[in-house]
Amino acid sequence: MTAALFSEAWAAALGDALRTSESYRRAARDWDGAVVLEWNDAPPSTVASVAETTNGATSASCGVYLDLQHGECHAARMASSADYADARFVLSADLAAWTTILEGRMAPMMALLRGKLKVTKGSVGALMPHTNAATELVRVAQTIDRAVVAPHAEIASDPVEGANRTQAEPVAATAAATAAATDAPEAVVDGVTRTPERTPERTLQSTSSTGIRFDLLPMRLWEKAKRLGIWNPADIDFTQDRIDWQRLAPDEQDLLLRLTALFQAGEECVTLDILPLLDVVSQEGRLEEQLYLTSFLWEEAKHVEAFRRFFDQVAMVRTDLTHYHTAGYRTIFAQELPAAMGRLRHDRSPIAQARASVTYNMIVEGVLAETGYHSYHRILTERGIMPGMQRVAALLKADESRHLAYGIFLLSRLVVEHGDPVWHAITQRMDELLPPAIAIISESFAAYPADRIPFGLEPDAFVHFATRQFQKRMDRIERARNQTLSQVHSIEETEPS
């Protein structure tokens, strides 16, 4: 039996599927509240046909009401006006977006951050702690009526796997050709005749006819790094910061310690993990990019020093601060980041590069670091406290804007050069990492009473800032699907504001 999307039959089928799903029950055990899934561009005839509901109320929209309580689905029907009023959340999207989500081509979190799926009732911040429940709900919905919601042919096979094969074949062929052309003397080692590998003679670009392309975006970033990135953490005066710190309430000190501990460990991780990317760029002979990346590494190292000086000179703490590292934080920084960057040591394919850059630039720097530094700087400036750390936060934001500009450029270049397989790898990696990344925000605020978060901070403000910046960057990378490499190089080196 097939049931059209956003029909009474489809709503009933979804309710039945949720009731029998043990995985949904586990993922949603902390969920408490009804939700409406709304089709916001339904034709008037469709809305009229579902307006009269079982309780006699009418609705001007087409939505499915789900009464969800701690992993149980108590009701599933077409939503009435009363259901809209009762719902804790209303998630609204057009049919094209719902189809994309239910076909598995876009994860719910990605749809939210890209503005395809909107929270028209309730807050995004309140929804964030329940990303696993939302993801599992969508997975259950994907099992319903597959004849109507059928995967597109373009995702019938794994684009990442296919792309890796495509990239591996020419590499293997090149290696074989190089080995065949090598005229090196043979040697007998342990009774086996071996032909030693010959290292090809290096071509030096800066003294070739090519020279250095100063007009390329990485070189423009390099120029800005030389002019704007020359600052020394040791020169920053933290005298007033120490005085201001002692005047803060204990919960305010705790929140700043928490944020700074996350920044400090994060900066140490990115400093340690960026080297494989420099090696890949070097092996590919991209001199302009490698020149810029030398400043990238240097700046990350300075960030590590700056935050350590806060602990030593301002907070004066030398205790173990790893208790501030939440489960989501450890997933990103202890597992995903080192794994993605470390993979580049043995896999230099465009797919591996894209996954590493998404992890490093888009998630760690774009979603987490930039959002955190923005809020950190705002706390200090609005309170007029800790001028030394205000200066640190401002300098870090400027450095990170160049890092993010390079990340957008790198991903855009990979999309131009290698097409849709790379684009699919980018979106797939985003889908994997957005839930634990957003969870870090909700986990950090969970340590404080919801109505008494220090400095009057609101989780929604963090999420809205991250969402706005994320949407702009993803839009820019997606535009590269229809651009030339010259157009990618011609974009402004500043970050989208």
C-alpha cells in the first residue's frame, strides 16, 4: 500500500513505524513534546482537503502532528489548528526540501543550518540537544512508502567510493609508468633481486617560467597574514584582566574557564593535526598555497600560547581542565579531526582532502571556534572587562577569518577540479559531523540552570550565529559547481560577513 506524503495514511504509517522502532525509542528517550512537520508550499486544494480533522478544528496549513513523549508516539495525524497550538515545535519546509530529506540526500541538521528546514515554532537552541532523536525520526520516516519517496539514481551508488576509485586509478597508472621508465641498477637484498626507487628530480616553481602567481587567492591571504598576523601573545598585558577576574562571580569564572578550556584544547589539536594538509599541498606542487599555509600553522601555534597565558596569568589555574571536554567535544577533537587529517598521510585523493577540510575548516573552525570566539569577545566587551583577553579574542577572530577563507577556497577548488563526487563527499561529511558539533553547544550550556546562564547568555544566540555563517559558506562552495577555477581564485579573500 502506498500513501502520499502529508496525507492521513502517511501520518498513520509514520506513527506505527515510530511505535515499533526500538532505535527511535532509545534516541528519543529524553524528548518530551509534540511536533508538527509542515509542508509549507502545499497547494490550496491539498490544504482544503485536510482542513477538516478528526476533532473538528481547521487548519490553514498542511502538517503532520506527532505527539512524542520519551520515545513513544501517542498520536500521529494531519495537524489541526489545535494541534499547531499544542505542538512544542513546528518544523516547516517546502515539498522539495522534505523530499530531499526523506530521500536521505540531506540530513535534518544540514537542512536546518542551510535554511531549507525552519523552526517556525519553538527555538532552535531547544531543539539542538535532540538532534539524535530528530535524525532517527527522519530515518524511520524514510522507511515508509519507498515507492513514493524513492532514491535518485545519482545516489544509488556511493559517490565517495566511486570517487576514490576514479582518483586511485590514474595514481596507480602513473606509479607504474614511473617504475617502468626507471633505469636503475638492480641489487640483490636477502636473496631477492630488487630495483631501487629513483626519486624524480624536483621542479622548482619559483625559478621556472611559471614563477609565483601573486594574483591567486592563497597569495592574497599570505599578504594579509604578513601584514595583520604579526602579534606576540607575550606582549599582551593581562594585569587588568587578573583584577577583573577576581571580581567575577564563581559561575561566571566557571563559564569563562569552560570556554577557554575548549578553545585551548581545540587550538592544540588543530596545531598538531594540520601538518598532513601542508604535506599534501607540497606534494601536489601548489607553492602559493603552501606559502600561505606556513602562516596558518604559525598562527594556530600562537593561539595555543595565548590561551595558556590566560590560565597562567589571569585565572592562575593549573588543575586538570579536561572535565570540561564533553562527549561531543571528544568525538570531534579526539576522534574525527585526527582521523580525517591523519588519513591524508596515506590517501591524498580529492575525497580525502575534502573530508579533512570540512572537518578542520568548516566544522572545527567555522561552526565551533568562530562561534565561540564571537560570543567570548562579546561577553568581555559588553561587560567592559579583561582588556587583554579582548585583544586576544579580536586577533584570533582576524586570524580565523583568513583560515576560513582558505578552507572555502580549498573546498571550492576541489569541487571545480573534481565535480560532484567531491560535492557529495562534502555534504556527507557535514551530515556526519554537524550533530556532535552542535551537541557541544548544548552540552556546554547544560551545566547551568536554563534561566540562570552566566552573563545572560542564550543558546539560541550561539546557534543563530553559527547557522548564519554556515549558510553563507555552504552557498559559496555550492556555487563552485558552476564556476571555473579562475572564478574561484577571483573571489575576495575576505570571509563572507
